[in-house]
Amino acid sequence: MAILQGISAGSMPAEVRSNGAQERSIFSSRFPVSHLKVFIIFVGSAIVLVPCFWHHRIESGDLGSHVYNAWLAQLAEQGKAPGVYIATQWTNVIFDFMLFYLGKLFGLAASEKIATSACVLVFFWGVFALMRATGAKPPWFLAPCIAMLAYGYVFHLGFMNYYLSMGMACFGLSLVWPMRKKGLIAAGLLAPVILLAHPLGFLCFVGLSAYRVLWERVPGWWKLALPAGVVASCLSVHWFLKHAPGYEVSWPRVSWRITGADEFHVFSYRGAYISAAILAVALLISALAVFPSWRRKEFWKERRLLLELYIVSVCATALLPENLHTNPSAGWLGELATRLVLVNAIFGLCWLASLPARAWHLFSYSIVAVIFFTFLYQDTFLLNRMEDNAESVTQQLPFGTRTLASIFVPPRYREMFLHIPDRACVGHCFLVSNYEPSTRQFRVRTQPGSPVVTASVNNSLDMQAGKYEVKKEDLPLKQIYQCDVRDLAHICVHELSEGEKNCAPASTASPVPCSPKKP
């Protein structure tokens, strides 16, 4: 019930208040949680969840790794995974808790569907609630955009704890936005749960909430100190990381994509056209709304904050690092700018939701959404076929077989690690190349010398990239790889020997995209 009320809650821009008593009474009151509204939310949720069930498995990058490590955590609990242990951790864990405990009740295959579906619904309705709060009306005309964002790049990277934290952060911000005491208290109670999901989502929630509260209280031109302070802080962090010794830093590639459009480019090159189309329609909607009203103070009174937050968020994305390595023995703090692009997209949608809605907005974005999800179905179908083939070869392995895996994306796909063999190994084999335990950023961790998984971050990265040179003490060891350049879904298993690289990346000279030795 609280979630449904959050979806209905909101504040009203000044220009709406000036349109007469009748319109004022419509937009200032809360929408009742009627049976019709519950039915609409139920049907909308069912439609949004279709991509979670249209294939046998949900193809979402690191999701396969999360499922595999939930299984590994169960083995560690039973004492069947030597050297692997479960650490006490208070952030970056909610999704892993869900998989672990649901897996005990329903099995890991079902727990994956349940947990991921829950995350999608929290994210979709969280963004919806925030857009409702900032735009003073339910953003039904932008529902296709929210659905596409729910299955955007961050989702398909499999950053499920961060993804969930951002959905909850949006709910929290929707409670903060009207600046009412009960909403602020409820948002404060939600904050620890957001932190339990992911620290970056928690920092975004706290920072944006503080910005909203201060913006309401700082008078006149002093409001400009807020964006100036945030940008100055990001510039200071940028300068420090560029000049401080001992840090490994890589910086984001700044382009039009950081506007939030990058979230809609998921797998193949076709996604670039989708993201460009979404941005073009958004610019057209904005131009048609702003051009006739840009001189009116009422138009900007509430929208100015949304535009300000969007610009500040884009500046932070451009200035902060993409990847940061502060401890040689631990994992990278990775994909920071990529994660922040999701925040940019959310505030871009909030800006659109504040503008007058037109029927052609819904029509335009519905057409784009149909194309987006058609491409998504085709791309994830290929990955499902890869995983089916990986499962067919791993089922033949005796339990406890030690393996490495390095699966590469098809040509012209966005670069990402494909954790294709991870779920296939559940119940059959150990992935020594499994990256989570060595990073010490997740619940499942490992001690040096474990036969189950490497304790070295660098070795794990080399194994996944196909650059690891096999040592005598590693044997026996098998390699899972793609063995047909004409069909990248064709998966094989190869027995590794001392001194060979586990899997060389594709080259024009090699007959297969990844072949240590011809089987």
C-alpha cells in the first residue's frame, strides 16, 4: 500500500496552480488507491515483466555470476567448497541474499526469475513514482521509456544490487520531493535498505535528497551555489585522481551518450540507432514545450530544479572516473560513469514528465519501444542458445571439475564479459576464473590456495580475457570456449596443459574465435 501511495504522491508546478480552481483541485489532491488503479498497476507490472520470461533464462551479464555464487555460497555453508567462505557484509548484498534464500526454497532457476522480476518492478515503479512526484501527474505517456530504461544497459550488465538500489532511491526521492514531514521520515527509514543494496545508490539518494532540501531553503541567487559546489567538488576529485600517485584510473569517453541515451544501447550496434532516436524525440518534445514558454517565470519555477539536477548529474558523469583501482590485492571500483548515466536518464525522463503530455509522445515512444524490445529478444535469444550449448557440455563433466571460461561477444556488440558458463556449471563444475570472490566486494570470498576459485584479481581477469598461462599446479584444468567462428553459440570443452594460454582472443589467423588448441 505504501508503494502504491508513493506512485500516486507528488507536487504541483506553479503554472498548474495558475490554471484555475478546477484544474488545481484535480492535481493537488492525491489519487485514491482504487480497485481500478490496482488493476492498472497489476496489468502494467505483468507487461513490464514479459522480457524476464520470454526465454528460459534471463540474459543479464553478471546475473549468471550472481546465480553461480549463490550456489557456491550454499556449498560453502555445507563445507563442500574448500577455501571458500561467506563474509559478513552490510552493503552490495540484497540481491545476493534474495538468490541465496529463495534458492533454498525454490531452487536457483526459480529464484533467479523471482529475484530479478522483483528488481525490475521496484525499478520501474520507483522511476514512475519519482516522475509522478516531480511532474505532478502520472507519466503514463512515458511508460514505454521507463520500460526501456528498466531493461537498459545497466540491467544487462547485471549490476543487480546497484540497479535495485536506484529503484529504491527513486522511491525515496519521490517521498522527499513534496517536502512533507511524513514523506521525509519515510524516506529516512528507507535509506538503510538502499545502503544494504548498494553504496552508490545510497550516495545518490542522500546527495539528491540533500540537494532538494537545500534548494528549497536557500534564497534567491544563493541557489546557484549548489550546482557550483557540486561541479567544483567533481573537478577537485578529477584533479586529485589525475595527479595522485598510487591510483590506477581510467576515464569515461565523453560524448552525447552521457546524456542518458547510452542506457538504451544494449547489445548490438543497432542499439546506437535506438538511443539516438530516443534522444532526438526527447529534444523535439523539449523544444516544442520550451520555445513558446521560455520567457514565463511560472514555466521555470519548478522545472528549473529538474534541469539543474540533470545538468549537474551529466557534469559529474563527465568528470568522475570510469574505473578506479586503489588496492592492488582487491578489485576495481568499476563502471562508475556508466552507472551514473542511469541517473542522467532518470532525470531526463523526469524533465520530460514535467512537460505537457501529448498523444504523439506516447505514439512515438511506443514505436521506438517495439523496435527496442524486438532487437532485445533477438540478441538475448542468441545468448540463450550459447548457454544451452554450454549446459550441454558441462553436464557431461564430473562434479567438481575445475574449469576456466572465456566467452566473447559477437562482432559489433558492446564489450562486456559474458558469464555464459556460470549457470551451466551449477551442480557440475567449479569456475576457477570466477571473479567475485577475489574482488572482496561480495559475500562469497576465497582464501589463497583454494582449489575452487582463484584468490588473485589479476589472474581472474587474465583467465576471463583468455590471457592466463597455465601452471603445473593448476592442473587438471579444462577450458570452456567458443569453437566455431561461423557460430559463436557453439561451445566446447578443452583439456588444458602446462604452459599454454587458456584462450587466445580471436585473430584473423585463428580458425576459431577462441581456441587454445584444436580439439
